[in-house]
Amino acid sequence: MWLQNRLWILVLCFLFSHIARAEVVLLPESRHLQYQTYGLYIDEQSTLIFRSGARAWGAIGGSLALLGDDEIRYKPQLVAHASANAAYQLNTSGDTLLTQTIDARVGLALDLEFTDSLRGAIIWTHQSGHVSDNVPDMDLFGSNLGNEVIDFRVIKDIDTNWRLGAGFRPTVGSDPGMNFFGAEEFAEYFPWGEDQHSLKPFAAAGFEEYGRDYLRLSSNVEIGLAAGSHFKAEKHPAFRIVLGYYNGNDPRMKYYQFKFSRQEFAYGGLMFDI
């Protein structure tokens, strides 16, 4: 009920503030890929990767533009986003992936275009952590995990080669309790630009600062080949082949928030933005 109330409040505020304008469009063409990044390990993307230590990670994620008005200042769009991330472990015989955890993220974003190369977004996300039957730590069953996070993100394009971004990301509600302060920084580099129909090389890096009792740094570095575009406003699915390295707070939410777990791993596979 709390989640539903907040969703409706945000939607109604957007509607009432623009109700007199005929330019408001229902289900406009989404620009939300311009507000996402390759630099963070988890950012509303669909994923199928294998990790070191006989592990794997799968995700289904995406977004939908609900309302938009390109005729007023900052061209606001109200966007719904969601993702489900699952962590897997290969069994001892090496022929079956065992599901350990499934984490859900759902929320709304208000995307704003300040200039052609400078954008900002206010992203609200409800996070919930869950475990599956194959989780090795049975004490994680039955415990609730839920977070409310607001991300104030800014992204700057430099020509069609660099994207730089940062965000202040406070946790405004959490169970078990998290530190209020959170932040993120990321960079992407496309040496030969981007193409929506052919694979081009890229490199990306991202950093996150968040924690329970105190802040801890998490880092992610990724290289690969990508087809798509983060620079153009048109809606185009993106696909990339990646190799990466992660070091930081355990991306499995229950393992981090209940056990303060940290992880370090290399990974490779496929990622999609749809």
C-alpha cells in the first residue's frame, strides 16, 4: 500500500502541474537510455553473465515512458522502471545453475533535459531482497529487506566519445537500516563513437559509496563491444558483449545488509538495454 500511494502521488503531481497543456503526451517515445550507464554493475539492464568462482548472474530490466512534454522547459518525461536480478551458483557436477537470491527493484524517474549534452534525473527506486531454495545460508529465510532510494543523477556528454555522470543517492527508508548517504560516479568512453546497428568498442567505470553502519566503496570496470546509443534521444534497444571486474559490497542485497558481505569477481557475458 505504501508503494502504491507513492506511485500515485508522483503521477498525479506530474499530471496536475501540466494538465492545462495540450502538449502532454501519453506513452511518448522514451529517452531513458540517455539517463542510464554502462559503468554501474546494476542499472536497470537485462544481463546474462558468468562470474569467477563458478557463479552466474541474470537480470531482466527495462523502462517505459508514461508521460512527456517536449514543448516546455527541460522536456520532462515520467518513466516507470523495474528490474529483477538473480544470483546463481554452479553445482558440484558443473551442469546446473542453482538460484541463490532474487532481488527486485521498481520505481519512477523524472527525466530532464537541460541542454543537448546535459541531462538530469530524479529516480525513486523501491528495492526488495529475496532468497531462493538453493541459498546456502538458511538463516536468511524469513527476514524482510526493503529500501527506498532516491537518486539525483546528472549526466554530461562530451562530443560523442565521453559520458560522465554522478548522483547523490540517499536511502530515505530501509529495513534493515542503511546509512542515509549514498553516491555514485561513472564514466563511459567510446573511442570510435557509437552505432545503433554495429558493434563498437567501449570502456566504462563506475563507483558507488553506500553502506549500513558506515560507507564502503564499490567499484566496477567494464570493457567490450556495444551496439546502441546513449547519446541520441530516439528509443533504440542496446546490446553489448562485456568483460568486467567488480569489487565492493555484495550485490546480493540480503548478503550485504544482513551479513555485511563483500565480493570481488571478474565476469563476462551479454547485457541488453530494452
